Amino acid sequence: MSDLDNIFYFVDIESTGIDLKNDRIIQLALLKVKQNEITAFDDLCYTDIEMNDTVIAIHNITNAMLEDKYWPYETDGFVELEEGNLETNFFVSHGNELDVAMLNNEELDLKMRCIDTDKCSRHLLKDATSYKLYELITQYGLEVKAENIAKEIGLNDIKAHDALSDALWHYVLYNFLVKKVEGDIEMLVTLTTTPMMLEKISFGKHKNKSFEEVMLQDPLDMVWMYVNVSKDWMDLEYTLTHWLKTKEFFWKKAQEERKNMVYFD
């Protein structure tokens, strides 16, 4: 790490769901790394949102487990992020969108420079068979490094969808990626904000179809996605713009409908 004064926060959040505006944090974990000294924070958080069985099956956290916990903004981890929320520090997670949105819902507007290990992996690891966090760790042989750090922070069991385990994997993957760019941390920051073409749709009735296929068969659905879904999703907007521009009529229609769209906060 280039600057000894910089603090790196490797963060993972479990939430009541994936609605970026309405869902809330139920587990906040992070590794604070400064001059290679690692401090771990891991807190379950109270919520008044009732979770459904599908969500609970993912992270195995129930509402009953949270009844005696503090609100997210009252936890030690959240207070640490508030104190370290400076432009000189770095916020690292695997898929920044949800983590940043959930913190923003607790009125923490990040000033730190963000590094998204998912986005950087897609740019730098073209031979990856999957960009899921655990599968990247296993494909590139990073398990032993993760286990060694786990011992250092007193984590006995590393497992997927546990926030502290995921934060640890973010740290290990970050160190692997930073070697790929010869220590140029700012390049990882740049790659995080560089839009990418998406190959397949990951939601809705066209899930797992290619954008090209949907553009040929259902171009009005592409317009709908551009107007209603892509506004806060950089890669999706970039991809939809590319395909809609192949048919001038639908590109103009998409622009007109978005211009006339009324957004409610």
C-alpha cells in the first residue's frame, strides 16, 4: 500500500433485501487496514423490517436474532467508517452498489475513494470462470492467504454470506488485484468507475438472456429498462445505450421517455 497514512476499509454488508432505497443493514463487518495492521469489526444490527424466508435462507440471520441489537448507525463499525470517511482513505467491497446504498440509507455519504473488486476483476481477470467472490478466491488459489488472515483476526470459520468472511475475502482479492496493476491503487479506483458492457440481463423476465437477443426480439423492453432501471446503474446504462443506439427510433424513444419521467425520492 503506497501511502502509510491511508486507511483501507474492506467492507461487507448483509441487508433485509436488495432494494437499494428501502432495505436496511442487518450485519456490518469490515477490516480496517493501516500500515498492515488489521482491525476487525463485526456487528449484527437491529431492524424493524420483517424479512422473508428467501432472504433469511441466504444469510441465516433472523429478525429474532436482531431484537437486542443496536441500530446500524450505533454500531462500532459504523462509527469507525464515519470517522474514517475522508478522501484520503479507501472503501473496498465486492460490488460497491449495495454496500454504498445501504450506508447512504443510514445517512453516511461516502467521501472515500471506492474500489470495487468485482468490477476490477471483470477488467483484469479475463480468464475467470465466474466473478462470484468465493469462486474467484478458489480459482486463483487464495484460500490459504484468507485462512492465515482469519487466524490473525480470530475468525474460526470462513463461510460465504457471512459479512466478516466476505470482508476478509475482499482484502485477499484486493491484494491479488493490486499486484496485477503493479501496485497502482489509483488504477483500481479508475477501473471501478469505468463502465463495462454487460453480456446478459440479470433480472426480470429476460433474466439470463443476452442484451442483443432482447434488442432483436423485444426492443420496447430495452427502452423500459433504460427509463426505469438503469438510472443509477452505470454498467446497465452503458450497455443499454450501446444497443438502443443501433436502432435510432428506439434510442430516441428511450431518451424522450426518460426526459418525461418524473422521479420521486
